[in-house]
Amino acid sequence: MGDMNEFKLDKVRLGAGGPLVGRQGFGAMGINTAYYGRTDASEARATLEQALSLGITLFDTADAYGNGANEEFLAPFLAAHRDDVTIATKFGLDNEKPGIFNDPAYIRAAAERSLRRLGVDHIDLYYMHRRDVSVPIEETVGVMAELVAAGKVLRLGLSEVTADELRAAHAVHPIAAVQSEWSLFSRDIETNVVPAAAALGTALVPYSPLGRGVLTGAVPTLQGLEAGDVRHAMPRFAGGNDRANHDLLAPLREIAAAHEATSAQIALAWLHTRQDVFGLPVVPIPGTRSRDRVIENAAGALVMLTADELARLDPLAAQVAGDRYADMSFTSAGRE
């Protein structure tokens, strides 16, 4: 891509009737936690400001990230820029006790805790983080809809749901966005979930769009990860899969060189092309703790890939070694 002047991302509408947000968002999970290694609070706060200056306006967190500490970390940033950002958070996972929690009492209490930690009077986009299959999704979304009626939540989202679950939920209350893992290495949702979202006017918010670092080319093996890094528990990084998956990146690197771009920018550029392929808004949320990286990631939205380059990237997902998670029942692909 060469040298770039200052740029600002275009905006897209986050689902039918949803807010206008920058076409790339920000995943805040690791910004002040040790999920992906140690962090520097001062640089992390500067990174949030840098993201906003680039036109990134959707900031994504969850009550489970750092047992609420992630939401609390974002609170001063939100207080300074409340009218300029869309804040998304989630309920359903609890780091202090195992399981998934979708029951009405839990949802209502979780929303109040998130509102308090974030320091806001309403949550712009409230996700069910994971699906408890023992609770009818219509019941869960009904309670979420009550929060909308009460003015505590503006729009509803779901994370890692199947196409049928999305349709059942949407029949109760419009679903603005579905958040699921989606990248050059993880394309299972393209079979059922993405077409269903497109038909309903629901946006897709891909998390881990850089394959938890693999698609940057910077984390080839487990040897470079700190002891507490969550990737130690993920099959794609275990038993030699880390090296095998890293070895798939040659086409990505070659295309990056042709564009004077980075591998991460090409991976994000590919994901942005899915908006036209499937006919729905796609707002990836890569995360970083570095100002330089957030600039790099945002610039990925500006790269235009050719049909030949897209064809070269198309086979990668089918060659990836290892599942996304050790327990795939937590994902849409594990239930469809």
C-alpha cells in the first residue's frame, strides 16, 4: 500500500434500522487483560483514541472479559466520547462459575452490572454471548426485548448461534447483529448463518478476523506465547497444528507483497469483500493494544483484492488443521 495520508473509514449500517458505524470495529477483549499476553494501560488507552480518530466507532466488550474489568477499563473512554461511539457488550458467560446463563433473572442482573461498570445509561448493542440450549431462545430474547422497552438497551445481538436459532430469535425481536468467528481460516458460518442473516437484514460482526494472530504471520507456534495465553487451549495451536497452519500462509504473504501491505491487511481486506459476496453488512472487530497495529488493521479496509487473488485465498480454510475450540458445542457449527 505504500505511504498513506490520514484516512477515515467509511460507515455502514449495523443491521436494518441499526446505527451507522465505521466499517471496521474494535474488539476490546485483550486490551487490558492477559488473554493474549501482558498489556500496557497507557498504550491501551492511546490505542482506543487512535481507533476513534480513524473512524472506528463500534467498540466490543463483554461482562466475562476480566470478570468485568474490561468494561470498567472502557468506561472513561466512553464518558469522553459517548455520542461518537457504539458500545456493544454481552451476557451469558461467567468466569467465576462454569456454564452458560440465559435465564431471565441472570440476564436482568447482568445488564444492570454492565450498565454500572460501563458508566452508561443504556447499552447500544447487547449480545447473548453464548446459547444455553436448555432455555428456549424465544424466552431469552423476550427478556432482552424487555430491556429495550425499558430503555436500558437499544439493539439486540446474538453470538455463535445457528441459522434456525437466529430466525427464531428474530421472530421475537429484530436482531441487529450476529457475532461469530469468521476469517480466511474459519468459514463454517458461510453455509447457513450468513445467508440467514442476509435474508433477515442482520449484520455480521466477525470476531477473531485474524485467526487469533495466525493470519498476521507473527505467531507461528506456541513457543512464542506467554504461559497464560488462551491459545494454549485451542486445537489449532496444539500438536503441531500451529506450524501446519502457519505453513498455509504463503499465498497471503505473496498477495500482501504485491499490494505493499501486510498479511493482516490482506486477511481483513478479504473479510470486507464478504459484504458484497453475501449482501449484508460485515464489520470485523480485530483487537490490538498498539496504536500502530490499529492503524494497520483499519487500513486493511482500503485494500482492493482482484478476482485472481480472491481465488488464491479461497482454498485456505479447507486446509486448516484443528477446530476453532476444543468444545465446538459452544459454536453455531457445533450445533448445526
